[in-house]
Amino acid sequence: MNLQSQRICITGGAGFLGRYVCQALQQRGVSEDQIFVPRKKDFDLTHETDVQRLYEQVRPTVVIHLAAEVGGIGANRAHPGRFFYANMAMGMNMVEEARKHNLQKFVHTGTVCAYPNLASVPFKESDLWNGYPEATNAPYGIAKKALFVMLDGYKREYNLNSSVVVPVNLYGPGDNFDPETSHVIPALIRKCEEARVAGHDSITCWGTGSPSREFLYVKDAARGIVAATEKMDEPLPINLGTGNEITIKNLITLIAKLVGFEGDILWDATKPDGQPRRQLDTSLAAEKLGWSAQVDFEQGLKKTIEHWRTQTKETPPCQS
């Protein structure tokens, strides 16, 4: 697909990942006036009538669906019903209106939380349906994964072109550092930095530190999404990741070193660990998209820490 001739609607385009997708599109020659970012105050995507109005007003040829309601383990435990409903409703409304308006392509961003709790490592796309997701992530993960099936059905019945990417945990400048809703990297950066500044002797982290996670720098994820938009016309799930995992214990040790926090790291084993391991097989992304991650993990962490310290935005939001 030649993106320079498209009218592209990016749901969630003013968010963390969305700002980088806007930037990546512009680097591919897409002008700002070809990109539309709906704001929640104007279009609540959980409401069918708002989504109908969005398609009628914007008349997109391509939709990149990034909008989601999600948080870390604590937020997932606190809002399982809301997270299922919001993500399912947004996706269903956006896909159905895409069919009605003869959209040229729908790009859906899934989640690593869709994988079974005890999936074989590294996770392969063929394993997505081989078990139930980790319990705290399941409502969000299943809602996002159900849209894989919807897009497959719509391709076979209505010939709606689409692509599906499955990013691993993202991080980078501009991430959400809210203590109630942030994911692990921004949460740990904030915890270590605040402890360092306050001169605390220790910090306490959730769980045991034994689970592993894989992390992808947000600019790399944006490149992968744009590549899928250009190159894929069928909803074949494609992992986006680095193929490298790190335990939470080693992660917090690395972040503490980079931040300069020298106190003790304590663990609250009464809090959940979440999924035991996460590591993706990214060979399909290399084969289908010609894509691989480029940003070194430690360098990405340094940039994210510097962002938190300066509270500056690396990329401006797209204009709506």
C-alpha cells in the first residue's frame, strides 16, 4: 500500500504509542493533513453512534486501531469488567463500520497478554489459542484477541483487508508514569528515582522478582505497525519484540543502577507476579515485514529515565 495516497485515522493517536506512529508515518511521506486522530471528548469509541459519526466525518481509507484501556497488574485486577467491555466494544464498533464504509485496510494492535499463561517460550503466533491467558490480564487480552477472529471472519466473508500485530511490553519517552496505571518499566523508574531523590534506604517491589519479561522500545514498535500497514492485507497475527527476556529482579537491578539508587530492593511476595515468562519469537515479522528491533535495551532505558527527569515530550502529538 502506498501510504502517501491514504487518509489515515489513528485511534489512540494522541497516546504514548500513537504519537510515535504518527511520526513514523510522516517519515514515510504521509503529510499531517492526511492523518486524523479522534479524541475521546469528541468520539467515544465504545458508543456505536460515535463510531458511525467518526467514519462519516473523516472518511478514512485506512484505520490504525491503537486505542485501548489497560494498565499494569494492579489496574487489571481492579478493572477486569471495564477493560473487557471497553476494548471489546471499541474494536467491534471500529471493525463493523470499516466494513460498512468499504475501508481499504484496518490495522489492529493486539497484545502479548493474549498469549496463554503457560505458553511455550519463545511465544509463537501459532500458540495464541493453546490455553487461557494469565488471570489478571485475561479480560484485556481476550478482548483484544477476539478481534483477531472478527477480522479473519470479515476478510473471508466481506474481503475486508486487515493486518494484526502483537507487540510485547512497550517502553520509552512519553510513557505513562502514573503510579496507579503504569506498566512495569515506568513504575520502577519512578519508584527508584523518587527513592534516590528522597534518600530512602530501600524500595519494595511487587511479587518475587522471578518472572521474566521482554520489552520493546516504542519507536521500534511504531516502525513495525507502519510496516504491517504497508505490507499485510490479511489478519495474520505477527509478533513485534526483541526476542530477549529479562527477569523482573534483574530489571529492577539495572534500573536502580542507571538511576543511581543504591538502597536495598525488597520484595512483597503477597502481591501477584503475573505471567511466569514472556519472550516472543519474532521470525515472522522478519519474514513478512522485513522488520526487526533496533534500539538497544539499556540505551532505551537511559532515554526513558532522562524523559522522566526532564518531563519533556520527545514527540509532539499529531494534529486532529
